[in-house]
Amino acid sequence: MSMPITFSEHEFKDNVLSTLNAIPKGSLSTYGAIAKAAGYSGYARQVGYILKNLPEHSTIPWHRVINAQGRSSFSPGSERHAAQVARLISEGHPETLGKAHLTTVFWPIFL
């Protein structure tokens, strides 16, 4: 029987934010890939929680994180969905993303 991984919430958040800051312009990642790259495989929902609770004027590139289906996790028509799509378009991504596009710009490539 394996023991659960223990870590501090502060350590987790710092590692996730550092990983998020490393996503290069033009690339996209998923919540699960960010969790794995930060060293916390299986903690995708917690990555989403961190992103959801970023300060309004955060410089963290939260908009470069989408779900595993290659879409924004925000409700279509919501202010946050519109903001994410606008930022992604400004970085050269199509308005409609999808899995096919995600595979061409996925980060990190080592996963």
C-alpha cells in the first residue's frame, strides 16, 4: 500500500505558479500537465483552484492553460471565457481551439 504524498500548500502553490510562469508565449498546457510538470501528478483540480483564485491583475499567464479537451474551462459567454479567448487570439491561437490545435502547441514537450 503506497502512502499519500505529503507537501505543504505553500510549496505546492509556489511550484505551480513557477511552472505556469514558464509556459512560453504561443504554447498551451492543461491543468493536468501543469500539475505533473510541477511535481504533483494527479492534482489538476488543485491547479484549477489556484488559477481561479489568482488576483484580477495577475501577470501569471493563466490564459495559456486549457482543459484536456482543448477548450477553455470557463462557461462560454462568461467574462472570463471571453478574456481567455481574446488573450489566446492575441497570441496567435484560433478562436476555436480543440485537441488538434492543442497537440501542435502543447507545453511542456517533455511529458
